[in-house]
Amino acid sequence: MLALVSGLWSQTVLPERWSIRPEPVRLKRTPGLTSNIISEIRLQGDSLVWFGTSRGLALMRDSLTIAMLDTLQLTTGAQDVVTDGISAIAVSGQAVLVATATRDVDVAVGGGLYYTTRGQDSIPTWTYYAQPVDQPADSLAPFANKYFRALPVTTDHTNVTYDASIGGGYLWIASWGGGLRRFDLTSGQNFDRVPLPPDDLDTLNTCDPASFTLNNSGQDVLNNFYLNPRDPGDGGNHNHKAFSVLAYGDTVWVGTANGINRGILGPNGCIDWQHYRYPQDGLSGNWVVSIARQQWNGERIIWAVTLNADSPGEQRGLSYTRDDGETWHMTLLGERAYNVVAVDSIILAATENGLWRSDDGENWALYQPAHQLQTLQAEEILSNTVFSAAPDTRAYYPQPVLWLGTPDGIARSRNFQGQSWTIFRAEFDPAQVYAYPNPFSPLSHNQLNGDGYVRIHTDVKKSYVIDWEVYNFALEKVYQASYDRRTATGALKWDGRDSRGRLVANGVYFIRLKYDTKTEWLKLIVVK
């Protein structure tokens, strides 16, 4: 039974656990975001946009209004409160598959999946599936009318669905320690395990009858194979830890902790696998966390975020193939990417340092962090990091727009050049005066161009200029400034530095704000 796998594969962004208020469950939607951490963006239909946040699922049907889906209507007639983090979203036609996750102390935990075939309905009806696990006796797994031997994964801990795809008649999920699984949309009852090649093999053909032998019970069992997502030192395979998946037609691509696998589906859902990995096949690294398909000028290009795993010489970056895996090329080396997407000739990589764009796969340009330049309402994303991006070419907008998901909210540009941004963020107390985050660490919170920031939210109504000062616990002034709402190019914020540019010491600080003929005081705790 699988209890834990190596912490090496823990994703940088883990959903947080949020308690549910003890109140009657009712079907409702809350206007605006309740979390600024946006890990997933998916487009559907003419105008619908789905957002995965650290506190649940959100959507936008027009160009202005975001709503949180606090509860989901289930096919059983019940309603389900959803406040876990959203770890994956897949969209195909009317269908939507959503994966949730939480944590148990520092261990990531799969929270289950929701699936609807009516995603564009005003109130979609969802089917809920608990995070797929195995029974202790499930050591012989059914697959394509045959069987293979497998280690039962009996826990939802380290069994988190980090990616999902809909294609080939299946729902596909990549669930780390839970491996690669699929649900047959025609006759499926469960998310079934899917065999992948071991770390040391280039191929695994489950469509070849010669790959199977009859056991004593008359069952066709895959020869010399054991699905085991434990670490190699414990007898397992990194290639059985699935992190990303892309399915279309008769093809499925799967990214693991040991490279990329291309599968071609055959009769009864069997799969002929080809396994590509570092260093022999030209990938930059073996930890593959995102896969995308680009169709342009009659050519199909497969892109992957290929990070360094545990082999010497691996590098962070992107890898791509123009010939369905026969040859691979590396680019954007050194960047810690989270997602890659493509539309027409444009490739976008969402990374720790921001959003990169390329039109040829070799030359890259970095977008500047998003700023909303609006008189009296200037706003900005206080983070270089971009978790997700979605180029939107639907006719609903006069010209193509670009969506970004960040640790500090959602940004939408009215063109692919990133020249005019609208920012959507959670406003927890719109009419109140407060600083957040609080406590504040200038070394870890809202990191932008090497500095960390605390936001200062006011209820200003009349004043153009907000005068503000920062005092230490001894009421000694350490910083002062004026914020002119008419000319500001970003948010009212403080970088935790004094008037001489030095980071202040840990402790309690007081911020005095003067505007609208009144004075407001805030208490802020600084912890480096």
C-alpha cells in the first residue's frame, strides 16, 4: 500500500485548508473573489471563464463580474460546499472537470473531483467523485479488458490531481502518488489506473497480445510489469508519478517525474506507450508539470514544462517537439515555469519571474507586471509570479484578450501586447481601512522586482492625495509619503523600508493616514 512518496514532488503551490462556517447549506454565489491565489484559468463557450482559486471555484459569464460558486448542485439533489483549493480544471465542449485539494499539516491531500456535462447552464448539475483510491486487496488492476499488477494506493494523502484532460472518450487525471487514471465516459463507474512504462523502458505496448500471459485464473495479465509510484529506492518508478496530461483524438501525453509519455489508443482502450526522458531524448528535465498542443500552419507542436528532478545536469525550462516526440528541443532554460499554453503562432509560459511570450519558440520576451492605469483607481498585481495564462480569441471581445492568474489576483489585458490591464482582486472589507497581509514579511509577501509589499486599503471618497506616515512601537517616524490618486500608477503600498531605504526591524508599527478631513491609524506587525 502506498502511504507517502518523496517530498521532492510536492508542488510549489499547495492549496490551503479552509474551515467551513457552521451554517445551513444553500445554493449560492458570492460576488467577487474570496481568494487572490489563482492557479487555473479555462475558457468555455462564447464568454464563460472558469477560475481555480485557493478557496474554491469561480466563474465569469460577462466581461465584468466574477462570482464564487460557494455551493455546487449535485446530481443526487444535494448541494456541496466547495472551499478547498482547485488543483485542476479541464474543459471540453459543454463538459467541465474540476479537481480539488487541501492539506493535512504539510501534506497535500486530494479532495475529489466534480464533473458536469452542462457547464454553461445557469446552474450546472455536478457529479462528485471522491479522490480515487484503491482497496488494500486491489493488486490486480483491470485495463482494456485485461489486467496488470499494481501497488494499491489506499490514501488520498500525496494523491492530488494536479492536471486533468478530456479526450478520446475518457476523463484523464494526473494525480501524483495516485498515478494516471481515466474514467470511461461511455461505461465507466470508476477512475481506473493506467499503466505507464517503468523508468528504464522506452516503450510499453498494452495493445500487443504478446505482452500478456494467462494466469491461473484465466486472466490476461501484463508481463513483467508492476505499477508502483513509490521512489526507486523503495522499488518504485518516478514515471508512475503523474503530474500532467493532455488528451485529444486517439493520443494522450502524460508528464511524470521521469519524463513524458506519448500514448496511442487502440482497441478496447489499450495504449501503445513511448517514453521520453532526460538525458537520452533531449528534455531539459524529467519533472513535467504542464503539457500543451500548438496547431499552426499545418504543424502540430507539443510543449512541456520540464523541470529538474533528481538527475545531475537537469535544468528548468521548456521542451518541445515538432515530430510527435521523435526529437526534442530545449528553450527558456533556467525559468521555473508552472504552465505553458499556445494559440496560433504565440506560445506563453507562466513562470516564477512573470509571463514569457514567443512567436518562434526560441526568442522570448517578458511581459511587465500588470498595472491598471485608471484615474483615481490605479491598481497593480504585486507579484512577478504568474501561475496560469489563457489567450482568449473568442468573438465576444472586440479583439483578442489575455488572462493571467497570479498569487495576487486576476489580470486581463485588452490585447496580447499587455498594454491595457483590468485587475480583479478579492476585497475582503471594501468599506474598511486596513493593511494586508498582516503580519507582513517584506522578504516573502507580494514579491515584486526584488521587494515585498504590504497593501494599504482605505475608504477614501473625496481626497485626491492621501498623506501617510509609518511609526515604530516607540512612535518614532520611520517613513512618510504622499499618494496622489490622480497620478498614481499602482496601489497604495509599503515595502517595509525606512526613509533611508533600509528594511525595518521586526516589531509592531503604526501607520497614520490623512484624507477626507480625517485621520486613520493602522497597526501592522512586521516579521522578516
